[in-house]
Amino acid sequence: MPVEHTYTLGLAKVFLFFFIMLGPLKVLGPYVAITHAIPDAERRGIPWKVTLIATIAVLVGGYVGARLMRNWDITPGVMEFAGAIVFFLVALRMVLAQYAEPLAASPAPVPATPVMRLVFPVVVTPYGVATVITLMVMSADGSRMVGILAMVLLVMVLNLLTMLFAHAIMRWITPLPLQVLGAVLGILQVALALQIMVGLVQGAGLARVV
């Protein structure tokens, strides 16, 4: 009879991770800034293109990365603790980034299309893809994998809706509430990652992380 795995991170917590790392809070401001001078007729297709490319990139990157990590024969305990460290460092980076000093202006890079400027690195972040890879590697059954993919798609749909209505949203609210919400969610993610690591230490690496 197959052993049923217990996951410390339920799908609601998985959604929270994806919402913070790949979600609409960090898309809203850059989308408005990048597309404010683009005519409405041309701008309408951008959210759909960004969402399609970003979704494919995240899913393909997650699948390829997960396959490679499984081929390296990393033990489950090590993979679990590595995942907890990734979650913690990503959360800490996002919280501390709000207090970082602005960087000096650097030479302008070769201009990219608005779509690609939004896909990389606004929607598809390296740490977001790393989180998808980690969660996919630690999935012990098909239903869990389907649940994780569903959470990715749900966040991408939220990104699409955010971009479609971004200019209207920014006319009604200021960036401050979004920054405060992002800070609160980031701190919650730090605490959750620490809780995972403490649970691993207490369970001597035998408990499932995700």
C-alpha cells in the first residue's frame, strides 16, 4: 500500500509564495511605468503576450530544473533543507530590498520590447523559478504536482487581470498601500521559512517540507 506523504506547505501556503515571488504586487508599478506612453490600442495586447510567455517560461524552467535535480540523486532530507533555505533567503532579500539605497545610474542597456521588459525580470524572477523547481522536486505524487501547477496558473491569471486594469487601479490608489502589503507578506514569508527550518531540525530531517 503506497505511503501517503504529509506536506508542511499546503497549497494555500504555496499560493502565498508564488503570489509574493511571481504575483501582481510587483507587476503593477512596472507595468504602468513601462506602458504609460504606449497608445491604448497597442497596449491592449501586451498583458496577454506577457502572461503567455511568462507562464511558458516558468513551467518549462520548473520542469527542466526539477528533472536535473532529481538526476543528481540528492537525498530528500538535503533537498528539503535546501528548499527551506531558498525560501528564507528569498523572503529576507525581498524584505531588505525596501530599505536599500538607490543604485547609481548605469549605462542604459540595449532597449528591449515592452513585453520582454515585463516578462524578464518583472514577472519571471530567478527566485520565483527556483521556488517552482524546489516545490516540483519535493512533490511525491501526481496530485501534488497538479496542485502546484494550478497555483502557478492562478497567479499568472491574477497577473493578467492586474495588467489589464493596471492604469485604472493606479488612478484610484497610491503605491504606499501596495508597498505596505508587500512588506507584510514578505515578513510572513520569512517567518514561514524559519518555521519550516525549525521543523526540519526538530524532526531530524524526516518530516516533509512541502
